[in-house]
Amino acid sequence: MFKIGDLAVYPAHGVGKIESIECKSIGGKNQDFYVMRILDNDMKIMIPVPNAQTVGLRGLITQTDIPRVFDILLRREVSVNGGTWNRRYREYMEKIKTGSIYELAEVLRDLTVLKGDKELSFGERKMLDTARTLLLKELSIVQDVTESEIERSIFEMLT
């Protein structure tokens, strides 16, 4: 259960702040909603409290989770599926939608590796940017450093 003021991650949108918990009447039944504002774009999202876990709303990772993220980024024995770009796109989008930072790290790593081998499709470039943005935001908040500092560290790992 989240409290007002908590930071949380909403899948595919990133880190947001729980601004309030509101009760709304839907179909004659009262339902509590988390009102969350996404930090990157100021988007407001209302999430039914009972469905929070189902939709993938989660707390930020902790300092102890960061080495696992970096291990994923450093792993080089990755085999990028040689299938069509739209099949890869669907697979990567499913990973992003999970909200897992580990899945995000895999998407970032895999698309970066693929980018070194061939030109990415427009959709893949957009997805690479999304994965990078979502990962940078959460890691910078957890480590209390700027996004550019995290980006430099990640760039060094991926090159």
C-alpha cells in the first residue's frame, strides 16, 4: 500500500509521485484510487487501489538492487533475436510493460547491441529511448545523482 508522497513506478510511464488517494463512486460502488503524477511529463494517472499490483505499480528499487541492474547491462553473451523487427518490437514492448527495471535493462542492452550491428527501425529507436529514459530516471532517484551521471555510467557499460 502506498501513501501520499511516495514515489512509485508505473509500467511504461516511469517514476511518479502519489499525490493523493481519492474515493470515487463507480457504478454505485465506492472505490479508492491512487492519484499519481509522472515526474517526466506531469501526466496524471488514477489507479484503483485494489488493482495497483495487477497493473504493475511498484515501489522504487533499492540500493541493493542496483548491482543486478548493472550486471544485466554488462552481460555480453546476449543473442539478439534475428527475427523481424516487429516481432522484436512486440517482445521488447512486453518487457517494458512489465514495469520491471531488470526487463528494462535487458531491452536497453539488447537494443544497444543490435544498434551496433544494424540500423534500428523507427519503432526500435523510440523504444530504446523509452527504455533509457525510464531506467535513468529510477536509477538517478535511487542513487541520488543526476540523470546525466547515470547516463555516463550506463554508456560506459554498454560500450
